[in-house]
Amino acid sequence: MITLYTFGPYFGLPDGSPFVTKAMMLLKLAGLPYAEDRGGYGRAPKCKLPYIEDDGEIVADSTFIRFHIEKKYGFDFDAGLDPAQRAAAWAIEKMCEDHLYLALLAVRWLDLANFTKGPARFFDSAPAFVRPLVRSYVRRKVARNLIAQGFGRHSQEEIAILATRDIDALAVLLGDKTFLMGAKPCAADATVFAFVAHMLAPAFDTPIRTAAEGRANLVAYRDRIMQSYFGLAPQREAKEAVEVADA
Ligand SMILES: N[C@@H](CCC(=O)N[C@@H](CS)C(=O)NCC(=O)O)C(=O)O
């Protein structure tokens, strides 16, 4: 049985990380049973989740998890797609992971109100006396990384403009299809679903969420996949916030 190392469900989503959500979806698409382990972050080979352990083999990073499944289990996520569709699917996936993700990070971690309602919760299990310090330390680390990458130098308004272009592109590309490339899901659906679901999470009050809510086909896509692959009814109401004294 494959073990998938996860953060755990947050904000009505299968996991607090879009990349872990993507890995879950990949495993489901491939029909591979897996067990979740929420205690693996400290041993993560790339200091990030997700990673898997498959019969003693450790595979870190959601895309390498995909490649591992394709190689070891002979499962072609993109079966039926022609080369141009495969190329487009890859480009769409990486737009989400390497552009839209940065916008999501920025609105969740840099905006204090969203941080308080969202990522602050990741540290709920830290001992009470260090919890505010841990929250504040990690938040500053994320802010430093975003500034070093460049995205963190944009204003929140500029970030919303960039993310909205991604959302518009996703909505147009999906159109009225059930999945990104047609009636059958492909690998990129794991990523696109994960990011659409995360963008729409009601815990976060952001222009990105508003833009995504304005795209009925993306909302329906999220609802369909959430229901049929995760058995979850999409959350429509934000849950209560936590207090973050010194964040
Ligand atoms: N390229 C990686 C990205 C994974 C990633 O960024 N994971 C984040 C959560 S969304 C993480 O583990 N962050 C913890 C940290 O950086 O300490 C993948 O596709 O798996």
C-alpha cells in the first residue's frame, strides 16, 4: 500500500496544500489505494509535501509522484490525448503550479486577515507557548521567499490582475467540457482541480476567489470532482477565524 504524506484536511478541502490535493487526485485517477500519514513533514526529503513511500521507495514532489505512477504501474494519465493536447495539458498544469500558486500564497500568507483565517491554522497543534512565534516565523519566511522570487514585490491589486488572467484562461480552456481535455480526466485535471478548489475555499476572502466564483464552469468542475472523487460537498460558508496575536 502506498503511503501519501499529507498535511491533513483544512478549509473544507481534502488537504491544506494544493500539491497534496493534486497527488491524492493522481492516485485516485490511477486507481491506486493509499494511506495518508500526517506526520511525515519533518522527514520530507525536499522539505515539502507531498511525498510518497511505495514499497520502500520514497518519491518526493507531486510531478515525480505522477512519473513514478506512470513508470511503475504503467498508467498513462494522458491516454487518448494527442501530442498537442499533452503539451497543452502540461503547460496549463505548470501555469497553475508556478504562477497561480504564487498568487494564492501571496493572498493567503501576506494578507494578515487571510493568514489569520487560513495558514495560521496549520500551527494549531504547536504548544501554546510557542504557537504565536511559530506562526509569525513561518509567515515571515514565506514573505521573504515571495519577495526573493519576485511575486511578493507586486501589490495585492497587481497579484489579483495576474491571477485573474490565469482564472480566465482556465475557464476558457475548460469551456463546457467535463474535464480539461474532454470527457476523460487527464493528469492536468489533478492540478487544475486542486488549484480551483483551493481558490474557491470560502475561508479566504480574496479577489482571486471572487474572480473564480464568477466562472460558473470552474465552480461546477470543482463541485463535480469534489463530490465524485472525494465524496465531499464543497464548503460554501467560511468557518470561524483563529486569533493570531503577533502574526
Ligand atoms: N513542487 C512541489 C511543491 C510542493 C510544495 O510547495 N508544498 C508546500 C505546501 S503547498 C510545502 O510543503 N511547504 C512547506 C514548506 O515549504 O516548508 C510539488 O509539486 O510537490
